[in-house]
Amino acid sequence: MQSFKSWFWLLLFACLFLLTQDYLFIRWQPKPTLLGFPSWLLWFAALHLAFVMAFYYFSRRYWKE
């Protein structure tokens, strides 16, 4: 069972890493979104939020707090 948990966390963080390589598969348009920010900024913020949440749950499981 420990091996499954290790693979799960490895795949989760690998997927998050691959999503950060967005310049390989996304052509960001220069036009702004509804709030006036560039669309890549929303992607950047969403990925960072996902990473922080994943790291939070990982650390809770690792240190069992």
C-alpha cells in the first residue's frame, strides 16, 4: 500500500510540473481577459494554488498531523 501512495504523489507532482510547461502546447493570445489580466496569469495562479494544495495534503500525510 505504501508503494501506491508513493506513486500517487509522484504522478501528482509530475503532472503539476508538466502543466507548468504550458509554452510547449498552449499559444497564449495577447488579448486580456474580463478582468484585464493576461490569460496566462490566471493559468499561473491556478497552477500555484493547485501546487500549494497538493503540497499541503502531502505534508499532512507525510508527517501525519
